[in-house]
Amino acid sequence: MNTRQATIPLSNLKANPDNPRFIKDEAFEKLKESISDFPDMLHMRPIVVDENMVILGGNMRYRALSDLGMEEVPVMVVEGLTDEQKKEFVIKDNLSGGEWDWEQLTQEWNTEDLADWGLDLPDFAEEANYEALNDADMEGTLDEMTKGVKKAIQIEFDHGDYPIAQEFVAKARKDDVYLGGLLLEALQARYENDRT
């Protein structure tokens, strides 16, 4: 396998017909905006192509560059891959491995910048206020609105416990376990004598 970097006309590239990934609408617009705001990033992460200029990695960037009217693009040309290796690269290049450490992100980066750069941030509340949920009027309104619908209660986990909790919840859901029932049993066992 040989690799080389080059800058070539965008029109020389060929979109990969076997690319299984796509983005659309708002996410695609964010990608175009991020390229416009920081075009030098393309040199740090060039589009990967085979010897026939078929894109192996960067099909969405190619689409965005086309929409933006760019004429040239940095590429990494990879020669000598088998068809099977090319297919494997296409999938592995698009895997989103790992998870974000949201606490670190929100403490060390500006959340507005993160959103501008295309990262979908969860809605973090500074301090959860559950008092409104105990309001009798609110409870009646919620009961009426949710007849026949399961209700949800937000459960907080310490940062260190979250990954294992997420893993167990995913397994339980896969096995069609009623999580509310499990939690209720545990809470009743602990607090049944405290009920008035």
C-alpha cells in the first residue's frame, strides 16, 4: 500500500456509490459552515481516495465542498488496497466510536462554540428544579395529558456510575424489561415503612 498527499481539482473526485453514511438538512448546513469558517482543517484531515479518485473517506465533505463551489481539495491518495479493504475502510472511517464526556466538554469548551461546530449538545439544566412537578394543579394536568401513556421520571447518576448504568439500561431495554417496575420494587423495599 502506498499513500501520498496532493491537492487536486474537486471535479477529479468521484463520490463513492457504496458509501452508507449521509447527513442532511441542518447537519449538512453545519458541515458547510464549519468548512467555510475553518478551511485549513481540510489540510489536516484530507479526503481519502483510492488510485481511481473514488472517495473512501470524506463523501459528505466532498458534497459540502461541491455546494460551496470549491475548486480544489486536499486529498490522501491510497494505492494498492483490495476491494475488501476499501469496503472495510469506508465502514471503519464512519464509525462513531466512544462517547463524549459531557461534563468535561461543558467545563473546558464554550458550549456555543461546540454547537456552532456541529456537536449536538443535550439540554443541560444548571440545577434541576423538581418542585413544579409536585404542584397539585400540574399533577392533574399531567394525568389528563398522559392517559394511556407511560410517564417518565428523570434519574440522575454520579458521573462515574453513568457508563455502567447506561450499559445495564440498554441491556434491560433489549430484553424488554420494565425498568420502572424494577425501580419501584427497590424503592418500595427500602421506603415502604416510611409511607404515611
